[in-house]
Amino acid sequence: MSQPTSSEPTSDTLAATTSTSQSTKVTPPLKLDILRIIRLCQQQHGLRHGDYQRYRSFCSRRLRRIRKSLEATYGNHKKFQKPVITDELVAKDSRYLLLPLICSERAWAYAMQLKSEANTEPRKKFHLLNRLRKAVKHAAQLETLCNQQKTCDARTKLEVQAYTAVMNGHLKFEMQQWSNALEFYIRAQAIYDKLITGVRSEDDKLMLDQRIDEITTNVRFCQYKNGDKNAAKELRNLRTKAALDDPEMTRVLDAFLSETHEQQTSSISEITWRQRKIQVTSEKARLFLLNLQEFETEIKKSGVSFDTKMSLYESFLKEAVETLQIVKDELKNDPTFKPIPVSAAPVDNTKRETAEKLSDGVWLYSYIAWIRLSKMIERNLAMIENGKQQVFKSTTSGNDKTDATGSKKVTKSADLIRMYDLLLQFLNDIIAIPALQNDKTIQSDVNFQTIIYKACRSFYIAISFVQQKRFKDSAALVNKTEIYMEQAKKLATDGQQPKSSEINYQTLLNEFTFIQSKLDEVKYQIQTSATSTPTGTASPKVGTIQQSFDEVLSLDEQKELEKKPLIDRLETYFEDSSLTNKNRLNVVSLPPPFQPIPCKPVLFDLALNHLTFPSLDDKVQSKRQAMSTTNDRGQQQQTVIGGFVKGLFSWGTKKQ
């Protein structure tokens, strides 16, 4: 008997090899990019603008979609059945891990929404803490599920641990347990520092850096609460470098600044403005004045970007509006608080005496209104300074949509015109402030600024008309700009005009010299463009206006032009005061004068009587014969049918 050799496999050996191959089959690792998921959801669904309610609604909708796709709903309409997430379900489908993650995000978003509402309703503070506890519970459930999975990779476990630590830190932060919150934040920061060393993608590194910056802000705040003085300096530096699209970091830093200022409000009880001592009794007004000092120091720092300046201006002006409303509400029962419109404000001695007798509350209201309007003027001037260079680049290049890099929109001349309109409106509002209605110094300053801003506005309107090839209008506006500049020079050289120290004359003079340097350039551009325009496209009276660039109309010429209606003198520009009066409007003469027009010609057909037409008798006779034959046939058919019918009904008649 021959024995089987060792090279021939038996059935037992085959079964053993198949079983070992199945047991050694590698399962795919379980991965979940938690930070990327929550970052994308937050940026796309409301948190870029601080809208927590919108983000919470998105989380609810996504939870329903995930549960419906996994068939993990809470029973049906007849019976409630809570789904339980087990390790076996997570091993089959990793989407089960999204359920506790989205639930935690929804609870956290609801807590942040309640935090913004708790300023007016303090009872919502308890609901806020309950929602944060719910977020911590779901985060702990997510961490437990990931730790129980053997196939879960190390990065996912680290991200889950960091996420849970951050949620615990938020809870302890709101409970004002600063030491415990500091421990959780430091743990999360250490985990994210480890993760950033093993990341290759630049997007992932950017997300981790942003997350670390958020945690660092909370860490510094907790250290400050524990008595660390160096943390306060670092928080002040972080406030100027805060991200514009990060509302959470800005909220923490604003809370720090408001708390530090509240400790210093007792030192501000009196201020001096316009040679008047004003008692500050409102706590909100004291806090606003402290924030004013902090704002001025931050805005004057070197290296502050334009976007950061605009963010600082927006936050400060928002606080100014709130403070102004609070102070105004306190003046409801004050008999001296009666704002008067600018047009109805008389300047006499009696009114000046009553202005000096205004209460401290009215003076405080006037001071805050003055600060608000002056900072709005500064913000608009900064925006104009940032955009006016782009206007001249676009006029030379002819591209007014994007800049050379194509990343930012170029400021147009129409945008600058709108900013100067706002500046003129702000100056009119300054004169309407109750404590400044009869101040000669303020009125002279406002008049000086108004003339300069009108000159700038006319100049940029002329530039926009040049781009539209409206050379006649642009020439008239250049002439108007020169008139305004002459008026400004007279006011600047007038020694009798009172000047205040609160206006930056150097900034106005810089703007004045800039326009003066560009005015000749615009003149030559109008002349060359108008002369090079093809025939038929330019106005026939452009040449006459260009010849009278520097000419000013005399009083006799103006009187003669005032007698003419506006429609007959459109080619000549001057300030006609009658056009602002509704009772003296002279736009068009009614009824309009008669004008001779050519009469409509009458045509008589004289050739018709002399025409001889061809004879048509043969055609008429043939047509008559055809009509007679058809009539005879019709009569015969009618007689046959009539006799047949008569025979049918003739059985009852008597035969003769």
C-alpha cells in the first residue's frame, strides 16, 4: 500500500488554511474626522455670523436624516422605542458615531443661543447649564464608543478626547469653576498640539491652529480669574488680533474687557467737555468712557490692519448706540431735553442762556452723541483713504471690477461719493446736538469741513462722469470744485474764525492738497477725451464749456439766466436758489410757445379720370350663363322632392 506524500494537501489541511485566512482577514480601521466635520458644519450653517439658532436647527435636521437612513428612529407614532447604540452597530456602520456628535453640537449651540438671551432674562442661565451638561453627556458617550472599538485609529480617539475635554471646559467655564475649566482646556490644548505635529495637509493645520487659538483665549481668561496678572496683558493683545469671523473668541475677550472696566468705573465720576464739568452717574456711561480710552489706544497701535480697524470701529459704535439709548431713556422726564432741528435753531442771547442751563444729563447725552458722530467720521475717512488710490488705478486701467490680483473688489468713485454724502449728513447731525446748537466754534468747524467735503464729492462725481464720457457735466463739476476750494482757502486764511482743538485740520489739509494735485490732471483728461471723441457722440457745446473753465458768471449774467426756464439754459451751470423754492420753480414755460411746423400735404388722384380700362363683357356673360344653369337645376330638384312629399300625404284628400 502506498502512503500519500506530504506534498499532497488533505481535506483537513485545506479546512485549516481557510479558517486561518478568515481569522487573519484585516478589517478596515474606523476613522472619524471630528474637527473637520464640526468646522465645516459651523462655517456653512450660521456660526460664521454668530447665528446659533440656525446651526441648532441644522443639527436637528441632520440628526433626523441620519436616524432615518440607519433605521434608528424612536419607534413609530404608536409606540416609543429608544434606539440603543451598541458596539456591534458601530462596527457595522461608522455613521452611528455621528449621532452622539451631532447631539452634543446641538446642545452646545442651544446653550450659546441661551447665553445671548440671558442678558435680558437671567432665568435662562439655568437652562443654559442644563444644555451644556447634556452636551458633555453626549460627548462622553462618543468617547466611550470609540474606546470600545478595537479598529478605531489613534487620531480619532485623540480627537474625541480633545472634544470631550473642550465640552467639559465650557461647562466649568459657565459654572465659574475656573480651576477645573483650566485643567480641561490645558488637556485639550495638549492633545491638539500633538495632532498638529502629525498632520501634512495645510487645511488641517489651519483648522488645528484656529482651534488652539480659541482654547488659548479661554485658558488666559481662566488664568486671569485665578489671579495671574500676565494673563490680562496677553488678553488685551489678543483682542486686537481677534479673528473677524470668530464670534466665540470675540465674546470671551469682550467679557474680559467689560469685567476689567467695571472694576475701574468708580474712578470716573466727572468729565470736562467744552469748558463744562459733567457729572457721570450712569454705570453704562462710565463703562463706555473707559472703553473709549481702550479703543483709542488700540486704534493708534502700529501694525494694525485695515480689517482689524474696521472691526474695532464697528464694535465701539455698536456700544455707543446702546449707551446713547440708555442715557436718552433716563432723560424722558427732563424738561431741558428738547432737541431742536438745525433749520429752526435761532442764534440769540436768550437761547444761549438756556443752553448754558442744560442739566448734566443733557450734556452727557450731547457728549456721547458727539463721540459717536466723530468716530463715524473717522471711520469713513479711513475707508476713503483706503479706497481713493484704487479709484485712480481703475480710471487709468479701465477695470473697475477687480484689482491686479483679482481677489478683492476695487472701490469705485460712486462708493466714495456715497461716503462723502454720509460725512455731510454726520456734520448736519452734529449741529443738531442739544448742547452744540449755539456753539460758534463748532459751527465754524462744521462749515469748514462741509466746504471741503463738498469739494471732494464734486471732484469724485466729475471723475465718475469722465468714465461715463459725460464731459460736459464733468467740466461743470470741476468748475464747482474750484469754487469750493477757493471758499475753503478764504476760511483757512481768515484769522477771525474760531478753531477748536477737537478737529484734525492736518487731515483736512492733506485731503485738500491731494485733490488740488489731481484737479489739473482731470482737467486735461476731460479736454483730451472730449476732443478725441468721434463726431456725433460728444455734445455740441462741450467746446464752449471747456473754454469757460475758469470763468465765473457775474451777477447780471446770473439774473438774466434766472429769468430763463431751466430747460433753455441746461448748458450753463450755476447755483440757482429759485430751484429750491417750490413756489418759484422755473423749470419749463407753461404753456409751451408755439413753433411753426410744415403742414401735412394733401394728395388728389387726378389721373384716375384719364385712364381707360380693358373690356370685361365676355367674362361677365359667361359668368351669368353659369349662374342661370345652376338655378334651373335647383328648381327641378325642388319640384321633384315636393311632388314626392305631396304624394305621401295625399291619401286623405278627395279625388276630383
